[in-house]
Amino acid sequence: MPTSRRGDGHPSPAAVSAVGLRKAYGDKTVLDGIDLHIPSGTVFALLGPNGAGKTTAVKILSTLISADGGQARVAGHDLAASPDGVRAAIGVTGQFSAVDGLITGEENMLLMADLHHLPKREGRRVAADLLERFDLVDAAKKPAQSYSGGMKRRLDIAMTLVGNPRIIFLDEPTTGLDPRSRHNMWQIIRELVTGGVTVFLTTQYLEEADQLADRIAVLNDGRIAAEGTADELKRLVPGGHVRLRFSDPSAYRSATSALGAVTRDDEALALQIPSDGSQRELRSVLDRLDSAGIEADELTVHTPDLDDVFFALTGSAAALRSDQPKEDAR
Ligand SMILES: Nc1ncnc2c1ncn2[C@@H]1O[C@H](COP(=O)(O)OP(=O)(O)O)[C@@H](O)[C@H]1O
Ligand SMILES: [Mg+2]
């Protein structure tokens, strides 16, 4: 099994590792050879526009459908050889809620406890704990169909946690949520990870991946177009710059001639210098200012954000948004 090294020097098994996963529906190739390596205890975000194949990847890795090719291990179990082992170790919160609207939140929880064969008392204790943890105690006795979108998602995740999974798949957990519920969900995800759970998350929102994920993979045209930390991805694309601002117009003019190729903002007395944000490039800017005896009032380094990354990597950037979520069509 692939392993990665933790800081303490002990190898920690990968939560998910996949090589060459493929899936087609008819003659439409959805996944065209996907490799993944997700260390235990981390958050991984699979980022892509609608129809990119995110849900397909989640369904394969959670044994709901089978791949046409490739291999994967989840929680140490081979997907094909030991699907039951995989199922016992994971929880899945799908894009469509598993919540039964006709019964109460508490009844939904107890149903899950039954499905996991917990003894009655243990089931009631686990349900009560989770309802408390997800701030659903007041709503516990009400039919779940009366819940808000955010409450339903919380109940959905609480239900997933009844089985005490080590790896959780969250398929677009915040699509369609208002900003406040979205931030609540982010907090919940962070707490899961603090508790040692590995989170595999899909999202259309760059900001969400940026906020939550240790590593991000951008899915485009059935392939991983780029993979890395948010910072690594941002470094892949141009758009970074250093911005210098002056209050003294003559210092501004001297800097303009000392620095050469810059973008000027005469009104704000600000200069923009293309830069990858590295120490070496920063030093060279500062050295040139120093030797001309110029002092800037403000220096800021701007790295490109994940929007820039997606624009650079894919042709369908318009499908991805980093602002307010909207209801997913699917
Ligand atoms: N059961 C299916 N039969 C045929 N096509 C499907 C099926 N499931 C998904 N697809 C197609 O596969 C592509 C990827 O779908 P999906 O994995 O749901 O994308 P995402 O979750 O990224 O929005 C889409 O073009 C979709 O129409
Ligand atoms: Mg989907």
C-alpha cells in the first residue's frame, strides 16, 4: 500500500490512492485515467465545473458504481477485491440528501443507528450526541422536511457519522446553501478533520477549496488538469505582482524610472510589477529601490487566486464561480 511520511517519521497509510481510474457512459468518457493520493487525516478537494465527473469519482471510490479501468485502495482496502471493507470504513454524503423528510431528525438518526446494528441504548446515545454536536436538538422532534437547507445538510452529515467512518466523502456539501450555512459547514468540516477524519470533498467553488483543502485537484475533460496545495496551484499561473504605493509624487516618479517595466496608476501613485512573489524577485525590486534611494509607503505582494488558476487550466472557466453558490441543476 502506498504510504506517506508524517512529521513524526511513522509512515501513515494513504486514505485513498487510485491509479488510472476510468469510466465511460456509452461513448462518453467521463473519467479518463485519474490518479489520486490522499494522506490520512487531510482534506482533499476535487474541483470542477458541473458535469466534470466529480460525482462519478465519488461514486466509484465509495463502491456505489464500478470503474471501467484502473485500481484504487480506500482505507487500505482494494475497491474491487474488498468493497465491504471499503464500505465499513467510509461515510458518504451525496449531492442528494439521504434524509427522509417524513420522519423527524431524531428518527432519521435512530434509523441509521439500526442500519449500523448499534444496540438500542448505544444508538440513542450516539444519536443524541450527534444531534447536539450539529445543533439540531431543538429541531430533533420535527419532521425533517421542515428543516432549512443548512439543517438538512447538517442532519445528513450527522447521519453519516453514526457509523464512525474514518473517511468521509462530501459531494458538493455547500452547493445551494446561503453564505452563513456555508460557513457553518466549513466549520463542521474543519472539526471533522481535527477529529482525525479524512475528508474527500467535491466543489465547484474555488474559494471553498482554498479555504478547506490541504490539496486540490482540478478535474477537467476527464483528467486531473492540476494538483497541489492552493499555493502551489496559484504559483502555476501568471497574474502575481508586487504593488508599491507612494504618498510623495516625486518618489513615485523616481520609482517609475528606476524600476522600468511597470504598470502605473498615476492617480493612486501606485506601481505594479509582475512577480512570482518569490524572495529573489522581491529582493531585486527592493534592491533597485534602495540603490535609487526611494522608499515606498506600502508594499504588497499579490498572488493569483484559484480563479486565475482555473481560467488558465481549463476552457470552461465560466462554469466555475467563486462567489455566491447557486442551486446545482443536477
Ligand atoms: N448514469 C449515467 N448515465 C449516463 N451519463 C451519466 C451518468 N452519470 C453521469 N453521467 C454523465 O457523466 C458526466 C459527469 O457527471 P457527474 O460525475 O455527475 O459530474 P459532476 O458531479 O462533476 O457534475 C456528465 O456529463 C453526466 O451527464
Ligand atoms: Mg456532482
